Amino acid sequence: MTYRVSIKGDDTALSVEMGRTILDAALAQGGPFPHSCRAGNCGTCKCRLLSGEVEMSPYSEFALTDAEKDRGFILACRAVPWSDCAIELAQEDDQVVHPSRDMACHVVSIKPLTHDILALELAIPPGAPFRFTAGQFADVALPGLPARSWSMANQPDAEHLVFYVRVIPGGRASAYLANHLKPGDPVRVKGPGGTAYLREGRKGPILAIAGGSGLSPVQSIVDRAAALGWADPVHVYFGVRDARDLYLSDHFEALCARNDQFHYTPVLSEPSGDTPYRTGMVTDAVAQDFPSLEGFVAYLAGPPPMVEAAERLLPSLGIAPSDIHADAFYTSADQQQEPKP
């Protein structure tokens, strides 16, 4: 048995098999649908249920608040229809929608950035351009493996795509990238996706907090802001465990040297010895530096605990929740677990 789920403003409708989520059906049918974690943790797939009945699997309170639920919002990745339904995607004044492209790319290079971070560079095939906004991600399928969502580090007008990928113990895709993938190999890329992108029309100061491979979208955002001649302060905080986990410091320090409005602060949570860098939790460093962040727009990317800590902190410092744009990097194992309450 299948149910019909219509999307307001879209002439097409989803055909959702009994027991499947709305997001599963949307992705299977190839249409663009905002999503990220697919596990009820991030809130990217939030939409409003206009009619019909759905059953919601467990989800994080950070992804969908009780107030949002009372206003009719659901998470497409957790919503299983029990009737024909109509939904409306959450809209923002500065929302961008790019045509989805499914491309057969090939590997240009694979370079180590740290002991567990690799830079994957892919050549875009001829044809229609791959358009995205700084901060977005693509679904990347290595040969014989399911796709993984990785964020672009490059600028939107670049000829090649660059992704920073953490090699995860037991991770199939990252292990294949580290041990088997080589220049010239084919890689399937579909995208773009994600809503934690640079609001180019929203002028004002920027706070970007990254952890681990979360520096990938943050670099794209910050470099794009620099290319646009951003007139307001841009603060980048990069949280890692130890100095050996830092990368791209030269890039950000050079950017700051060229523009005194740009600031870069690395923070080590578990330094192995004496260090010239700030120590502690990256969110604590932000709180120490800013008694107020009113008027800022925040971009967060990296491990879920870091992103969730920042999402709790920043409203208390004056950033409106609507000005916090987060991309928590959930692994495939994370996506199989029950979401955090």
C-alpha cells in the first residue's frame, strides 16, 4: 500500500510506501528535499503537515521543539504517513534552491591534511554547471559503496570539488578513500543539499565554529565572504583535540593578515603538552570572548556534541535561533542510532 504526499508549491507528489518515511520516498524519487542527518537530530528536513496523519519516530528536541510541533511541524526523516498527506517545506526569506545534478566525477587527488583528515579533489564533468552556495554539501558515492554526505570546501565557481573527510575507525567509505581510491577513479556526486549555507544577503558580523572535518564548509563560507568583500567582522573558531589535529591554519592566518576584519582562533580541548593555542572547549572560548553576540549570524559544522553545545550557548549570548545555521556531521553509524532527546 502506498500513500500520496503532495508538497505545496510543487506540481509533483511523492508516493510513499507503507512504513517508509517521507524523506526516504523523496530521496528515492530523486527530487530535491532539504536534509542532512536523516536520523532526527538536525532539523534540516523540518516541514509543516498541512493535512493527513503521520507517525513520528523518536527525534531530538534540538531538531523539533514542542512549540514547533504544536504549530504543525514534523521531521520528514521521522514521519511515516498513515494516510494521504500534504506538506509545506519550511521557507526562509533568504532560501536558495539550486538544480540538483547527478554527476560522474573522477578523482584528481587525495592528500592528507592531518593524521586522520584527507582532502579529496574531484573533477566536475562537462555539461551543466554544478551550482551550490558556500556551506552546502553533496552526496558522494565511492565505487561500490552507499553515498555519504560531505561538504564542499571550495568556492562555488571552482572547476573542481574539494571535500575534507575524516577517516573514521570502522568507517567503510573513509577507509576506502584512505586505502583504495586513487586518481582517475570514478566517483558519483549528487547535490547540492543542506541549509547551513552563507546568507549572502544577510549583512552583519559572522561567527563560524568548526570542529574536525567541519572546517570544510566553514572554509567555503569564510572564503566566499572574503571574496564578496564582507565589511563586517568574521570570527572563525576551530576546535580540535590537539595541535596535530589542526590544518589550514596558514590559510586562515593569511586571510586575517589581508583583512583586519577576519579573525581565526584555534582551540585545543586535550593538548598533549605546552601550547601557544587556546585550550578548553571551543564553546567556552566563544563565551569568554563575547559577552554578547547580538546581531551576529552563526554557522556551525562538525561533531554533533560540539554543534549541540553551540546551539545551546549562542541564544544565551543574544543570537536569534533563526540566525544559527548548523550542520552536524553524523556518521552512518550515528544515523542508525536512536536520536538524542
